[in-house]
Amino acid sequence: LDIYYNLGVVFLEQGKASQALAYLDKALEYDPEHEQALLNSAILLQELGRAELRKLARERLLKLLHKDTNNERVHFNLGMLAMDDRDLAGAENWFRRAIQIKPDFRSALFNLALYWLMITDHLRLRHF
């Protein structure tokens, strides 16, 4: 199990996403609850930017959330998936939760600020 996970991480660090995902998936075949493999594979699936992979990424993140509701990275990545789905209210909710858990979580703070900018621009454009 660890060898598959470790190979996945090595390929991830080398920027070889498809190979990394294959090994992380193999690790999950042996242990479907492997937290780091779930998280890293979900992030990879999201970063690939393919809509058909977002459902699997979300399922893996929600499995992690069920195990530990206080993992700010899980909340953040669910927010990123919501942004990809153009679910801005959902994204705001997930980013806020991440910040509640870790108030200095820069990526969540940045993305929440980006959300507010998008909403402000949208509201401003509606008045013209």
C-alpha cells in the first residue's frame, strides 16, 4: 500500500499527474480509507480541470470530511470544486468553513476575497 502511495507522491512532485493519479488510485484499491491518498487524488482530479472527474473528487473529499470535519484543506478543496462548478454560494460556504478552522489559511482567504470581488463586480454590472 505505502509503495503505491509513495510512488504517487513521487510522480506528483515530478509533475506527472496521470501517473501520480494511477498510483494513488492503486493505493486506494488496497485501502479505500487512506486519508492522504484520498486527499491528494481528489486535489489532482480537481486540478485536471475535467468536469467528469469533479464528482469523484467531491466524493473523496466528502469521505474525508465524514472522518474529520476539522480538516481545513478538505473544506478548501470542496470550495475549489464549487468554484469550478460555478456554485459561488457553495464556494463561499466552504471557504468560510476552512477559515473558521484555520483563520490564517491564506489560500482560503484569497479565494474568499476573490469571490467577494466577483460578486461586487456582478452587482455593479447589473446596475448599468
